[in-house]
Amino acid sequence: MYVQYTELALDHARHPRNVGGLDDANVVVQVGDPDCGDTLLLFMKIEEGIIADISFLIKGCGAAIATASMGSELVKGKTLNEALLVTDETVTAALGGLPDDKEHCSNLIASAVHASIGQYLSTITGEVAPVDFKINTANECPEEKDK
């Protein structure tokens, strides 16, 4: 069966952005999907509550590559709070959609971004951030809330 991808999704799959390691990353997170075998290693450099740089290494299908590329573009240069608003649905929508059986691929990058922010915040506070923490919709930086 032929699966239809948007031109944007194909472009991100063929020419992914932000691929590679990041020597000065202050957060590195690995996530995977045991059902399909996709694995994503995400590197972030966070400075003063901003995702200053981001890159990734991935083992997966074209949809996994495209969603990781698009997701990294969506959060690069954003505040942590803005990055927390990026979800698997946001990534899929930014690509103009994905075939139904490939929509789960966008969960890798969304999960990795959220886990990376949680890991970063736990290094600042010294406390382990919950994996499923709530999105701060008040546009207040989580790390500045307790100051």
C-alpha cells in the first residue's frame, strides 16, 4: 500500500535539520518506541531558560526522521515554557499531517523535548522533575517561578 506524505514531511525526511551530536550540550536524553524500534538521542544546550541549540541522532523510518527534524526546528530558540507547548500533535500539524500509521512517530521528539526540560530543571533545583509535569500556560518560566 502506498503511503502519502506531504512535500514538507518528505523534505524533512530527506534533508533533516539539526542532525548530529552537540559537544556543548548540557542535556542529553534518549527515548525510544519499543513497538516499532525507533530510537532518538536528543542533545540540548539550554542557556538562561532558552533552548540555544538542539541536535539529534535517530534510528528510525522516514517519518521518525521528519518529525525529529521538524520538532527540533519548532523548539530551537524558544523558552522552556514555549517548548513545553510542543506536542506530538503540534509536530504532526507543522508537517502538514502524516499517514495515520505514522502519527506515533512525532511522540519521540515531543517526549524527548519534555524529558530534556525536566532533566534540565532537576539539575537546577536538585529535585527530580516528574516525567509528566504540567504545562505552564501562564507563560511563566518554570525555573523562575520559585525565585
